[in-house]
Amino acid sequence: METRSIVRGVHLSADKGRLVANLIRGRPVAQALNILTFTQKKAAGIIKKCLESAIANAEHNDSADIDELIVKTVLVEQGATLKRFSARAKGRGNRISRPTCHIFMTVGD
């Protein structure tokens, strides 16, 4: 049995999200939560909320035992990029791209 949780449109680079996702892939849920709690990255808090959502989905929808759950897959895919402009000298403008990402997480036993 597998349960999914999806977070879309997170204001975070996909590469920065993948660094944190690689830390918890394949680990038990309790250990993954512990790792995310003490990781000092912006992505850790966002992925932790996604993991907690997946745990709640598994408990409520599939009546799974939380102690036996394992993080099966964590995918951090690139989302839409927000394009912004910053004023520069002599009336010019520089383009600023603000990337977003989508997080797909699957937990199972």
C-alpha cells in the first residue's frame, strides 16, 4: 500500500529541493522527520510539511500503521518560473527569474 502527497508551486529551486529530498529517500518516517527537523535549509521545512501530509493521508485514508511507514519516493520537479525585472542604469532592466518546483512524495510499508 502506498499513499501520496503533492505540493505544487513552491517558491524554491528544484536543485535546492533535491538536496534535501536525497537525505530522506528510503528511510523510515520517524527517522526522516528527525532529519528534516534538524536540517537548516528552507526546503527542509517545506518537505517536512509534505511528509506530515503524506503520513496523515496514510493514517486517515488507508488506516496504515505509522511506525511501519517508509519514504518510498520523493520527487522534486521543476515548476513554472516567475519572470521579474530589476531596474538598472540608463533606463535598462535586468531579468530576474524566480523558480518554483513541485514536490511529489510517496510513503508505504
